Amino acid sequence: MFSYLLDEHSELRLLLPHYAEALFALTDANRKHLRRWLPWVDDNRTLEDTKAFIQGALDGLARGEQLPLTVWHRGKLAGTLTLFNIVLPHRTAEIGYWLGAAFEGKGLMTRGVEALINYAFFEMGLGRLEIRTHTKNLRSRAIPERLGFMLEGILRQEVWLHDKPQDMALYALLKQDWPKQKPRRKRG
């Protein structure tokens, strides 16, 4: 099993089928919190929906299109972090993430995204990473801003959420703009 220590209390783990119940419980407990920003929440209503999501993510991993991870803190599932839309010939990918409300404000996602950037640039050989986030989601926007991503623009009406179009902020980071950091040791 893949795992990567973020600190003494936190780690990234590959999303696996046996996490389905914990992931569904976290999603369900944070439904109102997540629904404000994420269009997929309304389509994930049952444990079976979560199992299907996990299987789809693992199929994407097998095809080399994504790297689905879970974020853990003090032994509890805290959220997800995914490298997706991986296009190896162009050396590009996107990063997506969310945390349960109780896990926000601890620096978990910033450390997780930082680790994923190092992995993407130095292990996978990617050259460009993107993060898209709702323009009004200031917590989510703070992560790419903190890590040196450049705001490349506002994608007007890019997603449909709550029966209306929403704008998304597009951030990008190039490998040459990322300080050369040696990835931390993986465990597992």
C-alpha cells in the first residue's frame, strides 16, 4: 500500500476500495459544507455511489490518467487529493482536493499539495500543474497562492452549480518556477 508521511500525524494514502465506508461517511457528514463548492456532492448519495467513484478513480489510475489519494490526520480520513487529467505527452495535470470541515485550518492540504507537486515534477517528470477553484472559495484559493502558483485567469461560467453557471479561478505552476525540493521519503 502506498503512503507518504506529511508529518508525524498526517499522511497521504492511495485511495483504496476498503476506504469506501469512511469516505462516504466523511462526505455525508460534510455534505452541506462541500455542496457549496463542489458539483459532484449531489450525485454521491449512497455508499454504492462512493464505491463506484473509487472504482472509477482506480480505473483512471490503471490508465495513467490520475493518481487518487486520501488525506489522513491522526488516523482519521480527512479528505481527498487527486492528480488528474494527466497528459504525459504534454507533461501536464490538474490537482483537485477537499477536506472535511473539522480538518481545515491545520495546513494538511497545503502540505499534501506540496508533496504532490514534488512527486509530479520530480518523479513523474511533469512540467505544468493546474488548480481550478471556485472564485469565491477563498480557503481553496489560498493553497495555490501560498505555494507559488500563478493566477492565469478567471474561467467565466466554467461549471454549473446549483442551477447556475459559476466562475472558476485557474492557477498554474511550471516546474521551472518551483524551487528544487527533494521529495520526502515514502513509506509503505
